[in-house]
Amino acid sequence: MSKPTPLTIKDIARNLGVSISTVSRALKDHPDISSETKIMIKAYAEEVNYRPNVLALSLRRQKSNTIGLIIPAIVHHFFSSVISGIEDLAYKEGYNLIICQSNENHHREAINLQTLVDHRVDGILVSLSKTTQSFDHFREAIDNGIPIVFYDRVADEIESDKVIMDDFEGGRIATNHLISRGCKNIVHLAAPQHLQIGKNRRNGYCEALKSNGLEIREDRILKCDTREEVMTLKNHMLNLAPEIDGIFAVNDSTAIAAIQILQNNNYRVPEDIAVIGYGDGPNATIINPELTTIVQKGYEMGRESIKLMLRRLNNPAADINFQTKSFKPSLIIRQSA
Amino acid sequence: MSKPTPLTIKDIARNLGVSISTVSRALKDHPDISSETKIMIKAYAEEVNYRPNVLALSLRRQKSNTIGLIIPAIVHHFFSSVISGIEDLAYKEGYNLIICQSNENHHREAINLQTLVDHRVDGILVSLSKTTQSFDHFREAIDNGIPIVFYDRVADEIESDKVIMDDFEGGRIATNHLISRGCKNIVHLAAPQHLQIGKNRRNGYCEALKSNGLEIREDRILKCDTREEVMTLKNHMLNLAPEIDGIFAVNDSTAIAAIQILQNNNYRVPEDIAVIGYGDGPNATIINPELTTIVQKGYEMGRESIKLMLRRLNNPAADINFQTKSFKPSLIIRQSA
DNA sequence: ATGAAAGCGCTAACAG
DNA sequence: CTGTTAGCGCTTTCAT
């Protein structure tokens, strides 16, 4: 029982008594081939269920029709939505996806990138891991002529196409909403500041405070962007709680964790402390009170990323200018703020 | 600015004045090559950052070192956990993953499969889409000698390795728990019955009722396995509500949706109606009351699936018997039941 | 110890 | 209109 080898163009040629190139051409409707020959060859190929060897094709064409995708963590709803947005369009255009997870790990991200380069992918879509603070590993891809599109978590230092949200605006809107409800002492649960999204959301928060004449206090900005970190900071948060009336969390999970801690300690949300999240994932409507949050369009961002990539791949000669596509955030008001 | 072509073994040979085959051999430590030559060639390869062309390798070796993965819907936490479990081990063993989503669509699943076969993947891991009711498309892979491992949602008709949960037992445990709390009128929100997992969980439910002397009523079994469907059946559920005291939902999302509907209509959970889910995803601890549920180990199931696959791929000659690995479900008691 | 050559499956330039 | 040939990058007999 050795592995059956799929049949090739050569087998067809032999069985039909024509040359290999005739088969090749017939199968792709080359005008040189007589229609009878074409019909015969195609019928036979169909009959024996011939399938071209994609590997051989890629090698020959120097093009793999594969796009690499690096995701920080597939379990996050935002990122899996991004994948869906990418996939639909990619497959439609005849591209396959190799998906890698960096698991928020700089080193792993570098390995992912190397893998994708090794596989001669035609392009790479990537969102930075949280721990990525240098960008040399992207140079390798670029030096090999592989275009990169950054989405959501982008590297400012690298010239490339980018798809982002206007996170500054998002932070501003969220914080403004809290202020408009009457909050005056607002804590911000922030993402790492070497990430643009972390910096921008925080700056938006600060801007909102400033333009409303509120003081910016460093001790009210906590580096804390996962549910686990919130749990770790529980006591610290409870110390802060008596003197605050609002929380702007950098994502939904931290917002929800914060709500749970507050509620378990007899604070009412939003009456005592209003809480606003960022993302609008499926959890937002499971927590009680339902979460007021900033909508982050994962599917659409994925779609836009692959569009930018395809535009470039479909016009290999064009040398298109790098473009940054920015999505406007919107606020969805529910019950938590 | 044409695309730079990565350098090849041929370039190295030319630049170093040796033959192509010498370079090839030196790079893989072939004993025939003198150690001086090896050192020289390796040093140079390192210096110029030579990377073998994976495509050419695959073609030559008739082995792509790629494993295909078909996922019904990546946004489900269970499935993204499975991916993580698979990925870690696969990469460690030098395999890459091509991930496809069937989006719960039979036809799309068949296309996914074709794509993977075309790419000459070495093996395929698949969980059936909800709409898959025939299995011919798997034959193609098998006929091509590509081994398949089914995980979670398996095809009984196909001989292959399988990784499942004991869903019958899961359904039984869940229902027994409700009964032990005193529930006597239990609704089951069921998955499609052509899926083994749907059938098995339901049978477990029935078995628990029977062995406790409770009547099995068809009108208490609703085909309803997504949040959306629950919402659609809202009125129906509220009609049922006065006469029931327990719900066993086929997954967490439907359990949660049911809880929300009940609460919005002034039923208390668990006092009036106890609700138990299946899966133990992250949502389980966000809903209030926290969800009692059956633990479904996605990561571990993924890990086990890839293990079965690797075992087979690493012993191509062995002709190993097909194996079914079954995980025992466990109950995690929180507040909702 | 090293090199020449064939071939994995396919395409395309060249010949006829 | 069809066939022959070279070559994509690599490995592996077979010579030397």
C-alpha cells in the first residue's frame, strides 16, 4: 500500500498519444490548439479527474498564489473576524492563506515571518505582537520583494500599506462620552505604549480630558490590557474605586473584568462608576449591564487589508504608492456608560 | 524595480567555484564532503543568508510538509483553541498549516478539500460543517493517499483517525446534574441530528431522563444551536417556560441566550429554571449567573488530532490501524444550574 | 571527495 | 497546429 501518485500531464500525454506541451496548452485554451484536440484532451482530463500540481506551478511561475497572515492570537474575536474578512476575498481571487500565530511573542513573530518568506508567499499581512519592539525581521520580507500590509497594530518605521482604526479618535470619543455623562475622575486601562494603538487610544483619552478642563493624572493610567491583568490589579483598582466615576478600557475584556470586580464589591455600574470598552465583540451583550463600547470592524479591516494586497499583487509592475487606510471608530451606547 | 529573486544553491556554487551538488550535500552534512568544504560552504550560505526554496523541495521530495486544516468557523472559541493546539505541535515538527474555513457550508467544505488536495498537503484535519450530509469529497483525499483526521464533528462513514468527545456521556452528565438539582421538566436545545455530536448529546439527554423515570417529550427538544436561533425561537421558549424547570443547551452561546431571554422576562436562573451549557468558553464566566457547563477541551483535542496525524506521517510505511481517541467530558458547576 | 546529469510537474520559447 | 527542449530549485544516482 504505497502512496498513490496523482496523475500528471505526462500521463495524459502518454495515454492520449500526444505531446506533453499539447496537453498543457489544450488545458489552458491556448489558441494554437485545434478545438477537436482541446475537446478530446479536456474530456479525458475531466474523466480521470486530473488536477494540476500546484507546487510545480508555483515553482515554474515563481509565484505561489499564497498569502501569509500573521495573527497575534486567533482566539480573540477581533482577529478571527479579520481572518474571515481576508479569507473570503483571497480565495475568490485564487489565493490561499497560510495563517501563523505569533502568540504575542516577538521571537515567534520573527519565525513566522521567516517561514512565510521560505514558502515564497506572494505577500504578507501582519498585525504586530504586543512584545514586538524592533522591526528588522520585516526587512527580510521586504528585501525579498514580498509586500507587507500591516493591519490594526502597525509598525510606523516600516514603509508599507497599512489598515488602521483612528484610535486617537476612538479614545477621544469614548472618554468624551464618559465626560458627557458627568464623569470627572476617569481611569484608563491602557495597552502597551510601544504599540501605536496603545499610544493613540491613550492620547485620545488625554486629549478629551484636556479639552474638557480635566486633569491628566499618571496614576489613573494603568498598563493593563487583558482580563488576567485586571484580576491581578484587583486590589489596586479597588483602592482607586472610591475616588473615580469612570473607566475607559482599551478593550472589551478588560472592561468586562473591571465591571465584574466592581460589582462584586458593591459598586454599581454605571451609577457609581461608568465603564466603556473598545471592540464591540460578542461579549459586550453578555455582560450585565450591556457594554457601551467603541465598534472595531474586524471583518471590514481584514477585507480592506487583502484588497490593498491584491491591488499590489495584481499590478506587479505598477509600483503603487503606499497607502494607509483608516477606519473611523463609532460609539455604541448600551448600558454600562 | 523588479522583484529581487532570492539566491539559490546554484548562485552559491557559482560564487564559490564548486558544483551544485557539492553545495547541496555540504548544506545537509553529507558524509562524503570534506569538512573544510563543508565549513566554507556553510559559512558562505550563512553570510548571504541562503534559504532553501521550500517549493522546489516539496516538488522534489513529493512531500510538502504542509498539513491542511478545515474549520467550520474560526470565530468560535472552541475551534480557535483547537487551532492553537494543532499549531504548536505542527510547527515544532516542521509542518506548516493551511487553514480553511468551511463556514458551516457543505459546498465550501468540498472546495476547501479540493484546494488542500491540489496543494499536495501531507494530511488533512477536519471537523464537519453543520450542513455536510454526504462524504464523497473526502474520498478524493483518501484516494490520493492523503490521511484524514476528523476532530469533534466526525464522519462515521469514513475510515480514519478520529478525535472526539464522549458527547453521549456529556449529555448524560449535564442532564443528570439538572435532575439531581430537582429538575423534572427539562428542555434540550439540540444541534442538527445528522451530526454525531448532535445525536450523541441528545441521546445522552434522553438516557438520563429515562434512567430517572422521566418522560422523553419530543416537544421539549428544540433544534436550535446558535444564539440567533434562540432569539428567533424566543416566543416559543417563553411559551414553554412556565412548565419547565431546566434547560440543557448544546453549547454555551445558546445557553447564554436562553438565560438572557428568561431573565428579561422575569424568570430567575437557576431558581425558576436552571440552565446548563456545553463548552466552557470564556463567555461562561461573563454571564450572570455564571454558567454551569460541560468542559470541552479544544486545545487538547487539537493536540491529540495533530499527534495522530504526525504519527502516521512519520511512519509512512507502517500502515497503522485507524484509531479513535475519545475525551471524557467533565462538568463544571457554577451558578446557572 | 566532487561533479555531471536526470528528474520532480509544469510552462514557454523555439522549431517545424 | 503540434512537438522538442530548456529550465524553475533542488536531490540523488552514477561516474570519476
